[in-house]
Amino acid sequence: GTVGVASKVFGSIAKKKVNVTMITQGSSELNLAFVVKNSDCKLAVQALHNEFELAKIN
């Protein structure tokens, strides 16, 4: 599997001071869902895009 995915996810949003209120994970380390306050949603998404370099995906 891919090691460190959850660490990258939660580390990147923690740097932005976004609090996670609920976490769930499926059978794969790549299947991850979590809940943040609506007011923190945009900041969390931006942090994830930056961490995983999603702007480079076409």
C-alpha cells in the first residue's frame, strides 16, 4: 500500500489550524473521509490541493 497518506492529509490541514471532528476510513488507506467545520472547508481543500499537488493533474 501507500504509506503516509493519512499523515499527509491530516498534517497539511493541521498546519492551517483546521480541526477535524470526525474521521472514517475504508479498507484501503486511499479511502479516507473526514469532517471539518463548514467555515474551514475551503481552507482544508486548498491545503490538500497544495500537499498532493493536485493542480498538476490534468
